[in-house]
Amino acid sequence: MNFRAVLFLAILASPVGQVLAQSTVITDPDELLGQDNAITTAVPFLAITPDARCAALGDAGVALSPDANSAYWNAAKLVFIEKSKGLSLSYTPWLGKIVNDMWIGYLSGFVKLSQEQAIGASLKYFDLGDINFRDIDNRDQGTWNPREFAFDFTYSRKLSETFSIGGSARYIHSNLTGAFSTPDAQPGNSVAADIGIYYSKTLEKSAKGNILSFGATITNIGSKISYTDGENRDFIPTTLRLGSAFTTNLDPYNSLTFTLDFSKLMVPTPPYVVDGEIIAGKDDDRPLLSGMFGSFSDAPAGFKEEINEIMTSIGIEYWYNKMFAGRLGYFNEAKTKGNRKYLTAGVGFRKDRFGFDVAYIVPTNKREHPLSETLRFTLLFQIDQTTLEREETVTD
């Protein structure tokens, strides 16, 4: 398949934006409201949900009960995991209805240092499949496998029995042309960081032991990335997420969790341009901090457009005997900001140290999704701390 076609499809279907251009050209300055003006970034694979559990909940996970994939959603949650250590491996086919060799893998692990501290590491890998390169005369130039990855290290600490903070450091590498790079094209590299807070409390007045949780994160706070000489640099998908979760135990065997997340890209909104001049909005070629904090007030159409940039994720998770789970979710994005709207569903299984999750997406707006009609999988392996202590006692 032609490289340009695959790259275009990958970005077109990305969860961050639907167009390559960084500005919107209009002909009438009075027609600002209602214009399609999706925010675009480099390395959009960073914003793709890696694990099947949260994928089945409408891509909600900031305040959800923690597991081995928590570092992606909220670094602060890691220390609240009841297990002492664990691993998770996820697989997501990408654009499966068009090509059969694009996929995203996610490997994550954690270790509890104590009841108050935990560390973790993860690797997210995006394989764009084999691409056949041809020159201007359509002569075969060979095959290359474009790929991107991000490696993270996470630290999480409890400040009280109900509140924690956490952070992640990340290295990002994106190589789209490899050995076929020209003097004007090269791999992109960047570094980034996440910060997060998490609050979870069992409600004392609840006879059923209901749990209320809140979380907030800013992820991918990092330097711009360039695929050329360094002069043309693009923002990475810095994202603010706020979320809550409420768990109620219906009886000793059945429980329900309701979760709700709001997220917004902290990236400049593209301005409106007429005849090469900005007529509304601000220059989107700003430094990192100016672009991040200015992203709350730079939409060309004002406050209404800023509100439209907020994405909503809602999910319901049912557990039977803490062993079998059923999940439903919904993701909504404004029509002018990408128009992604889809239902999600999934199931889960836990037994002793092992876990398995599956997720599925159903678009609701007749717009094709890169994950339509495909299944996503996550395997988990976790070790209980009490088991480790008992084994150590026997050994002694």
C-alpha cells in the first residue's frame, strides 16, 4: 500500500484530529460558529486507549479502581492497587477493515515498594505495517515498517489513606520513514511527563460499603516534536482529564460502578485564516507553556467553541463475585471537533492471579472508526501481597 495513503488514513482516524492542516481557511468572517476546527497534534497514538477494560467503558479511567494499567490513566492510582506486583499486556488492531498489519501493543508493570509507595513502567508501541516506497517514476525503492513507541516510568505515593499523587516520565520516538528519510525528513523524538492526583474513600454512612473516587491528570506535558530540521515543530497531545467513579455493592456478590470522565486537549486551537491572514483566533505556533495554558481561551469562536473541545466518556461496570464483569460505555466529541461518537462494550474475567478483558466499539453517527468490528484484548497477571508474606514466612 502507498505510504502516503496509509499515513493519511492513520492520522485521519486518529483520536486527536481529523485533518493535517493547522489552520482552517474560510471565505466569510461572519461564519465562524459551526466551522469544523478539530485540534491536531503529532504522535496521536499517545492518546489511544491501550487497555480493553477502559476501552469498554467509553475510554473512561481517571478515577476507576486501579489495576496494572493505571499508570496510563492516572499515575496517582498505582499505589492504591491491593496487589504487590503485576503485569499487563494489551493488543489493539488498528484500521483492521482496511489493512491487516497495523496494531498497537501496551506492556505495563508495577511493584509496590510499601503501602505508601509504588513504581511502574510501561511501553506503548504502534506498528504501522509494511510500506512499499516508490519514487516519482513509480520505481520500487524497497519496503519499510514505520513505527512509534513511548516508554514510561511512574512513581506513586499516598499522602493519606484516601489521597495520593503520582507522576510519570516519558520518552517518545516516532520513525515514519526510516532508511528512506531524505535530508528534510528524520525520526521525531520528544520527552514528556504526567502528573495526577487521586482520592478514594469508602462512605462511612453506607451500609453497603459504597466507594466514591475522584481523579485529575495532565498527561504528555512535553516538548514539541519535529520530523524535519527542527524549525517546524508540532505539539504532542497534552491532555487534561477530570473524572469520578462511584461503586455500590448491591449484595455480597454483585456490584456496580458508574464512571464519568471529561477531557480536553491543552493544545492551541487552529485559527481561522482568510487570504493567508488570521482573522480570528491566535497564532498556533506558540511555545509549550503559552500553548498549554492559552488553550483555554484561544478558540476563534470564543467560549462556545472552548466548551465544544471537551470530550465526555461515561461507563458502567458490573461485577459478579469479583470474577465476571460486564461493561458498557459511551464516548462523545463535538461535531466540529472530530465528531467521534461511539458505544463501547466488553467483558472481563478475574481468577486468583490472572485476568482477561475484551472490548468492542460500535460507532453511533454512521462515521467509520478505526476499531470498528474489531476486538481488543488485555491479559493481566498480579500477585497478592499477603501471598508473598506467607511464602516468606514458610521459607524462614
